[in-house]
Amino acid sequence: MISITQGTTEETLSAGGAGHRLRRRRTRRRVLVAAGVTLALAAGVLGVSDPFTGSRKPNGGVSDNASATSLATVTRRSLSSQQNENGTLGYAGEYSVVNQSIGALTALPRVGQVVRSGHVLYEVAEQPIVLFYGDTPAHRALSKGMSGSDVSELNANLVALGYASSEQLDWAPEYFSSETKYALERLQEALGVKQTGYLSLGEAVFLSGALRITKVMATLGAQVPPGGTVALASSTTRQVLIHLSASQQSAVRKGDRVTITLPNGSTTPGVVSSIGTVASAPAGKGGEGGKGEEGAPTIEVDVAPSDPSATGHLDQAPVTVSITTASVPNALVVPVNALLALAGGGYAVEVVEGRVHRLVAAALGLFDDAEGLVQVSGHGLSAGQRVVVPAA
């Protein structure tokens, strides 16, 4: 007699040759044991002639040991392995707006304001301080005849803003030419300031891109010394930040596709854009946006939404990220709950053909936890077969 019991087991399985080892909890696993006899799988198949006679239900289900069962179909389809993580939706980057001018602050940006190249960040003694794009910070006054990477950045901004053509400035991009002086005078005229044709230290702030003000550090009328911080900012690039358990670092790769579930329940695609290499202890249980154990080290994983506009304008909003860590294009697939964990090791599925039930050995591949499916292979398994699963 075959006794079929139910329980819970935890296995460490190889995910479809993708090099990941994923921990999977299998509930309601049926374990086959032999009562007085030894079961053997001959050529991967053990025939059982109609052990459930009289138990068949009108919907095609069967009943074994008083546990209700049903039937599922073996299919061929693409299968993906996914890993779900908590994340925080916001804006990428952290920047400090550093003052280089002397005098009282007469205008300040507001929190949430977006400042782009050529626009005024703040004012000192009614003198506008302009944002330019560039990685070289302002560190000297710029005038005709000078050259360097900071001059190259100034020329690039003047062309991008339309105050000079690329033909006028690109022939010597690192040189402050007469054309540079004239273009700068045009910008100064647009800003309503004296047209000097040179850029004094403190008249501009060079940062890598458009800024979104997140915090104003100074107050109107105050004098911020050179090197002091006027405001904090982020970029305008939408990003999801995940604090991933350091033990799972090898399971996620740059370029992995993801699905982001937003606070309103809608989803939008994205891709893993960067993975941190330095582990740190989370600030609280699971860390901010993480789900690791309290005190467990985490690494930062950045996710770039494929359609940033679909993420709205929420900042520091909790989201769920489903990361696709592996995929198989043409897998033979059964529901996870069709698996039978054999007492002697390995797995099988119970195939139903007419009134005959037989056990077929199954080698396991990729798991899709999101859909409860698993890739299987083995002699005697093919698409279209019907296998026994627990009733819903």
C-alpha cells in the first residue's frame, strides 16, 4: 500500500544552470513512503494501475488518502526566476550647492524646485548665481585667453543654451576665445546683470546635471562663507533604491530586468542599473527599503525605470521590485505543487493517462516563485500530459 503524507520541506536547488542557488520553501509536499515494500523507478517510471478507482470526481480530479486533488497540464513555455525585494522610489544622486561668493543671501531656491543649466540657483547681494553643467567645480575666475576643462564646460553650456553656435566654439573647446566672451555677454544680458564678458569666481556653480532642491540649508539675509552649503539637491532622474542583503549579492546582476509595483498597485518595467560593492549595517530592521534581518549587512542596488514618467512624482515612496534573475525560453513546466519528494531522494510527478496513474522521475530546473511553476525534465515527460496536484 502507498501512503501519501503532507508536510513542509526546505531545499537548496540549482536554478536552471544559471549559477544561482535559490532557497525554495515547498509547502504541501507529498512524500512517498513504502509500507512493507520498496518502491523503485524503472527507467524513471513506476506504473500504478488505477489506484484511485471510484474516487474520480466529475471535474476530472482524483482523491488520494482522503486528500482532495485535481489535475494540471504539463506545458512548454518561457519561464523566469524572480526575486522580490522592497525598495524606495525617489530621485538619484545627492549634491551640495556650495557658495563661493561673499555677501548676504537675497534669494534662495524652494524645496522641490528644479534648476537647469543657465537658470539662477540663488542670489548673493542681488547678484544671480547660475547653474552650469559640468564635473569640474568652479575654482577660479574665467576670462579671455584662459584654457582648461572648466573653460570647456563653460563653452559647452553656452552652446547648449543657444548663446553661441558649435562652429564658433567647438574648434577650440578648452579655450576662452573672443566668441566665448561675446556669448557670455549675451547670457549676462539675459540675466539682467552687467555685461562683463568674464566669469568671476562665485558667479556660477558647476554640477553634473539638472538639480531638484531637497533641502535649503541657509536663510535669507544670512552670509554663507565661501565653501558653505546653501542647499542640498538630487538629480531629476527617477530611481528605485533597494537595500539588498549582502548574502544575495551574487543572485542579482547589473542589467537584470525588473517589474516595479507602485504604491497605487500599477506596475512598470525597469532594469538594475548598479550594484554596490560595500556592505553596511542597516539603520533599522531590514534597513531603509530592505528586507534583511535586523543588523544584517546590506548593499545598495539601484533600479532605473524604463518609463520614468510612469512612476509619477512621489519621492521616498515604498515600492516592490520583482527582479528577473534567470530565464529559460522553452522550458517543460509543471506547477510546483505537482512535485512528489521521494523518500529515497529526488522528485517525481504523478502522470494520469486514462484510468492509469504512474510516477515519472523529474529533474528540477528553474523555479518561478511568482507563478508557482518549476522547470522539469526526464524520460517519459512531455507537454500535454496531465499530472496530479492538490485541489485548490
